[in-house]
Amino acid sequence: ARLAYGAGVSGLILRTDDGGQHWRPFGERTDNPQGLHLNAIGAVDGVPYIAGEQGLLLRWNAEQQRFVALQIPYAGSLFGVIGLGDELLVYGLRGHILRSADGGASWSTLDSGLQSSITAAAWDGARRIHLFSQAGHVLRLLPQGRSLEVLPQSVMVPIAGADFAADDSLVLVGNRGARSQRLP
């Protein structure tokens, strides 16, 4: 893919159309007049989303050629977005997880039961969503997408990033390095 975005503090957003050879500012095409921090970029069915602080959630609008803000019922920091089709999950500070079944038009809250921030999410080989906390929790979204189960962990270490390998083992990254494990 030759098109890519980079985002960061104080609303910084850059775009490349040539695979990273040249980057240009893209803030003028982003609904973020306060210059809030942009914490993560993720794609759902090829559509880019940006999660930021103070409940900022942006979605690429191809017709307008800009990132437009979605209204969500949470004003805290968001650390990511994951989904498929019209099913979206956004997650962030103090265990907050919001779910939309209609592409972001309406939202409900999922109770994570956690006070620690949700910092990462990943799909496993069975197309189940898993969420991970900075305290080391691993949660799995149950079928129907309305509740979560906490999976037991023998070691609780901070998780900053997670993904599933080709053999469906879980690879976790945090301030103590990287490790691999199997989930029940």
C-alpha cells in the first residue's frame, strides 16, 4: 500500500501517497480543531479510523476527502478501534469499551470490569476479538458482541500491543519485552 497516515501529539497527522518517501501535513482535512492528541490509527474493512484523547474518534470520509468526527458517549482518551463491517469497538482509559453495531451512528457501553486502560486489541484465527489491558488482562468478546469474558493469565504484565501469529499463538508486547502464549 502506497497510501499511509501517521498521527501523534497535539493533533499531528501526516499523509504519504508514495509509500513513505514524502510526507505532508494533513491536519486541515481532520475534524480536530482543538489539536487533541491522536493515539492510534486502525482500519475497519479498509476504512481508516483515528482514536484520540477526550473521546475523539475520527473516520475517513471518502466523499469529503477528510477525517470526520463521530459522536460517542465518552469523553476520555481512546487508544484504539477494531471491527468488521458495521460492528465497531473503541477502547481506552480506565477499561472503557464502546460498541456500535451500525457503523458508529449509535453506541453502547461494554462493561470490562476493569479500572486499567485497554491498550490493544486483536482478532484470533476464529475471528474473535480480544482486548488487552496495561495491567495484563486479556478479554475475549463473546458471540453476539454484547459481553466479555476475562481469560485467566498466569503472569500479569503490562500489555502495549498484541497480535495473533499464523499458528494462532498470541504475541504480547510491553515494557518487559515480547512474549508468546496460547489462550484457552
